[in-house]
Amino acid sequence: AKKVFEDDKTIALLDIYPALKGHTLFMLKEHYPLPAYISEEEFSHKFGLIASLSKVIKSALVNTGMNIFIALGGAAGQQSYHFMAHFLPRENGDGFYNFLLKKGVKTGDEEKKLISDLLHKAMHKETLSQFSPADEGVVIYEDEKIKAIIPNNASAKGQVTIYSKKESQYIEKLSQEDSAYLFSTASIVSKVVFEAVKAQGTNILLMSGITDDNPSGTLVVHILPRWQNDGLQGLLWEPKQPKYDLGEI
């Protein structure tokens, strides 16, 4: 392994079959197959480090953007049943179009209400009496730190997009606390939509900074319910040997 970071709870290392230069795997040392099993302390520790690690990776490679990709379940492309996050440093013109999401899927009103009800219950907040409209869809949850929206024009039934109210573009600018909260909410939403639309898996996809598939540079987390042969298999990449020295990276 090409280790790039380690503390008493976590380890980060370069993927030996990288999708992009600087592709880094980040995981807890303790074995957990899914985030639902992780203790609150370990979850906060791991995801509190996301912002700092993103900053370091981007700085080392002089990149403009960052994706963080998580696959939960076989239908979502989880190949190793040790829960991990993929850091994928990005820049304009890098030719990586796997996350250029196609749209055209709508979520039914009953499913929207069910997702909203389950989410408020999971977040220990009272359910909204009605949905709040937004430019791209309906707001199903909002607090002082994040806003969660079901898009009118989605990539998967039950998709939810989460925005940080603390930072509009760059994941590396979030505090440790706000970084952990963003991913904690994303994990809860992932579980909620999995149950609400009876999915077979979910992907958590963070976009940050300007890239070909995120030209506005908005900091956003997409929660994508997944099924076998659902047309979103293009999110995954083919493992291949790098043509450069991982040690130098």
C-alpha cells in the first residue's frame, strides 16, 4: 500500500488501480461494512477529516475540484465490504465524465412525502406540514447547516441533493464539525431513501469546485438510490494500472 495518511482510527492510501491521478482511499481501521454500523465517535472523527484531506490532495496535485464517492451495496458498485470513501481529485478537461449525471427521472408525491417524513424522524425534527419550493425541486429538510432537496428533474427515483449552508463551493473550507455533519446527514438520507423507494443500494457523491461535470463549482452531495441495471452503471470506472509512479504522487 502507498500510505499517505494514518492516525489511530483511520488510514488513507493511494488506489493501486486509480481512476484519476491522486485517487485516494480513506477508511476506518476497524471493520464496518456500512456506515450504519459505525459508532458516532468514529464517524465524526473520520468524516471530520474529509475537508483537511481534500485540501491536502488538491494542493499537492494543483487541482480545481474534488469528488468524494461512496458505494453502499453491490448494486451501487461496492466491491469491498469494508466501508470506504474514494477521493477523486478533479480539474477541467480531465476527461472523466462518469459523474456527468443524466436527468429525466421524477419522484412521485407519495414517495417525496415518505422520504421527508422518515428524514425528519431520523433527524429528530418535526415533519414539515408542506414542502418548501426551490428552484430545482422541493426542500424536504433544512436546518442551520444544510438543505436537502428532491430535484424535479433527477437521475434516479428518490434522489436527494444536499447543500451546505456553511460553504457554497469548496469542501476543504468546511470546519471539522461541519464536514462531519454534512456526511452524517448524507448517511442518514442514504438510509432513508433506501428504505422509502426500496432500493438495492445507494451512492453518495460529493461534488466540489469547478469541473466539467460541475461547471458552477457548487458544493453538493447527491444521494442516488440504485438498482441492478438501472442505467447508472457508468458511475463506476474500469480498474487499470497507472502509467506513472504512485510513489511520486
